[in-house]
Amino acid sequence: MKTTSTIHITNKYQSREQDFRNGAIVYQVLVDRFVQSVNLEGKKDLYTYPKVLKSWNDMPMPGHFMNDVKYWSHELEYFGGDLKSLATKLDYLKTLNIDVLYLNPIFESLSNHKYDATDYLKISTEYGTFEDLESLSNELHQMNMKIILDGVFNHMGVGSTLFQDALNPNSHYRDWFYFGDQYPKGVRLWADVNSLPELNLENPAVKDFLYKKEDSVIRSYLKAGVDGWRLDVAFDLGYQVLRELTDYAHLEKEGSLIVGETWNYPKEWLGVMDGVMNFTLREIIFNSIKGDFSPKRTNHLLNYMVSDSGIDGLLKSWNVLDNHDTDRINHRLPSFEDQMLAQVMQFTFPGSPNLYYGTELGMEGGNDPLNRAPMRWDLNNEDNKILKWTKSLIDLHQNERAIKVGDYLAIESEGLIAFERYTDQVSDTILVFINPTNEDVSDIVLVPDSSLMNYSKFKTILGEHVKVEMLAGLLKIRLPKKSFTILKPLTEAKESYTPYKRV
């Protein structure tokens, strides 16, 4: 509920606004698939066997397992993007009005996805150099954007020098991994993937190497200008390691972001990291749009998650609908109407909306590797309705203070997904109503906000222009099937009088 301490609230919202981690628009990029290198001819010797260089117009397809290298063939297919080529499209990102560029792993490794690091402190040669990363970071900062890297610290690639050394029973690095006869392959593997031996995170030397020492992996990249880390399979790292890692990252760079991939309920993970990738929200959204959850149940689940997990952690969490591990939203929700409703929830619920490259252009694709096609720059045109729609959502999120950094208030409704976002200023207040059903819905809902005045008028800032009536905290609304409306109270005096003059 809203507090009566205006000074306290003002400071709270101002503080949130000054922290880039709250309500940021995050844009995710696979470096190899975003922009093809202008120097591709000069790089072709980097894609020799077992790697393969594909044409930019090819579609990634499932491959076969290669016993000699312990990889699937589609993991070794490259399309020729790099950090320098990515930097040529920063104006595009600025035009979209994003806040944060998030890169999938760029560590030296054999695969195209780079979740199999062979050397954490080197940039994979296909992508460029450490200097290229520093240059990219500097350019982004000059354009008032941040950069987040993907950290894969639960496991390394089978080809890493550390692991290859550890194969010797007398190696100094032997206890950096888990060797033993109890494992079918003689070593503990992440998800039993042959190419991914797990690191022994209980070993103090491993902790020193990854995040504790000043020249550790985490801290070295933060020193070089990176603004934070998205942690791969953060649930595998566990609460204690995540708490330590986050503390050391903040020690190195105050205000840096540590956000984790946790396919779990957020609450406890928000106690050990700044934010999570909010897959719980994702599943609630999809179940709601498909009709598996009633609007009433969705309202209850959303409100429970906010009140139980805490809004400050959720504001820094990433609201994800699709990414490199999932089918694209166009594939999951073929109906554009359904996509719109899902994205309205993604962009108005507390958090940082995560845009997977090409989603804003309507790119399609099922699960890996179909969801990792090269960027369709040919779809970037004025006639692309999905691009126009996405820009309208981004503008809404960036321009409405309550949506970006505001608190959450549940609205009681039987037939509509409904909630309010608010700050200390009643003029910032936003009401969100969504009808995911196949029937028109009329409802009289309770809006438990004492600052919304009787007979208030509202303007529609996005969605259906509907007539609403406000009487004693009850709002009467009719919303067509598969539609939404986002409303804002009119608080200014029409001539000389407004009941909002002292709230």
C-alpha cells in the first residue's frame, strides 16, 4: 500500500531513477549472429574444421553429434559477426531507445554459443580482441547505454587448458574439477553434456580465480568498463557463491548489475543477486494468454509474487518472453493479438523488459538452433508493424515514470488482468487492463488507491479507447476480447478546479 510519508517516497523513487538497473530496457545479442563482419574474407582462416562458416541467409538447423570433438555440428556453425561489426549498429540500438546491451558469452571457446569457455580472460578470436570490447564499452557509455556480459562460471569447455591440465592426476588444477569413478565419464559434467566439465566451486582457489581476487575474471572485466554480468545457470552456483560473487562485483564497481538465470521462483534468489531472469513471470504470462489461468488467478499470482519477493529486486530483474534458450515469441504465440497482450504484461509489470535481437522485427524460430538465426536487417523498415508496435511499448516504458520505477498495486477483478503502477505523484499513476479471453468483458473493479478521485476522467495512452467510470474506488469498464487498455488519470484542472490539488 501507499505510504503517507511523502519525503520518504520522493527519495525512494528518485533513488530508483538514478540507478540504471531499475526498469532498464535490455537488448540481447548473439555476437556471431547480429552483424556480419566487413572483413569476413580476412577472417576465414578462423573458421577451419571443425568449425564451418555459413552464409548469412542460411537458417541454423539441428545437426549431428561429432564424436571426435564431442560437439553437435550446429554448435560449430558460424555466420561471421564480431564486436567491431556490432559497433556499427549502435545507432540502431539508440533509435530503439534501449538502456542496456547484453551480449551472450564472448569468452574464447570452440563453439558459436561460447558457453564452453576455454579461457575466460580472452575474447574468442572470431569475435575480436579485448581492445574491441573496451572500445565497444566506451562507445556505449558515450551514448548513455550500458553493457552486460554473460558469465558461465559453473562449468568450462572440455578443451580448456585448465581442464586438460587437470586430466593429469598430479595436476595443480586437479581439484578444480570433480573427478571420480562415480561419474560415468570419470568427471562431473553439466547436464551430462560431454563437452562441459563442472568447476569445483567449493575450492577457494576457484573462487579466487573467478571473482575474489582483483585480477579475477569478474573483476577484470568490470575494470575494463563492463557494467555487470548475467550469470548462466545461476541456480547451479547456489545461494552462497552467488552472494559472495555479487558482493565482490559491487566491491569492484559500485552499482554494477548481477542478474541470474534462475528458472525458479524469484524470492530467495533476489536475496543473493540484484535481479533474476523472471521466468516465473514468463510462465504466468503464457498460461494467462493461452487461457490456462483465469484473469482472477493471474491477478492473484502477480500480486503474490510482488508482495512476497519484493519490488526492488523485481525492478532489476529481466522480464523475458524469448531468448536463445527458448522458441521465439512468434513461434510460441502465432497470433499477433496474443503477442501484443503478452508484451503489454512484459513491459508494464515491474522489471526490465528483455528484447531478444530480431524480436522487434518479427523474426521467427523454434527452439535451439532455430531461434538463433542471423539478424534479419531486411525487416528493418517503416512498414514493419511489429517494429512500430515494439517501439510504442519501449516509448511507453521509458516515458512513464510509474512503469519504469513505480510500485505495484493489485486491482480486484474477476474477468480482467488488472493492476496499477504508481509513484509519489498521482499524475504518474498508470492503470493496466488486459482481456486475454475470447469474449468481451464488462466488469466493475476495485482500485484500492485512495488518491484516485471520484468521477475521475482518464486518458488512454495505449490500447483500446474505452469509456470508464470511477465511483468511490470502483471503476466500471468494458473491454473487447483479446484487447488491452492502459489508462492515466487526468489530474490537471479543466478550468480552475481539480480534486487532485492536494494529493
